Amino acid sequence: MEHQIALTILLMALVTYVPRAVPLLLLTRFDLPEKVVQWLKFIPVAVLSALLFPSLLMRDGGMDITPVNEFLVAAIPTLLVVWRTRSLFWAIVTGIVAVSLLRFLGF
């Protein structure tokens, strides 16, 4: 049983590592065209949007863009802080404080 656990952990590490290492090893050998580099810069924004927007806009299995959506309301001061400070730390603090305050106020 212990061998199966160790093998499972090893295989999970391999499955996690290989998809990250292979492109790194292959792409360092040659220069990418400028258009491809520009296109690749949009990937983090697209991934973050895909993760963030469902959390902000979906509630109880449907779209909720009303003022009673506490996460959507808390996103407003958070986005303002991000825009002004460009700091991940202050964005997280602002988001936590905003949601906490809205819940405390019974929002």
C-alpha cells in the first residue's frame, strides 16, 4: 500500500512537471516570431479572466450582475486599488476587507 502511495505521488509530480518543462526546454532553443510573443502575452490575462469572472458574476447557478452580489460589489474597490497601486498584496487585502465589511453590514 505504501508503495502505491509513493508511486501515485511520483506520477502526480511527473504529470505536473512535464507539461511545464517541455515547452521551456523546446522554446529556449530558438527565437519566436514577434507576433507569437505578442500573442503569448495575452494568455495570463485570459486565464485570470476565465478564473475570475465566473466567481464574480455567477451566483446560485445563474448570472448575477445585481447590486446584491457581494463579490461583484467588493470587486469595485479592489479594482480601483489594483489600478492605483499595481500591488497584488493590496488588492488581496482590499478584496478581503471589502467582502468582510459587506458581510458584517449584512449585505
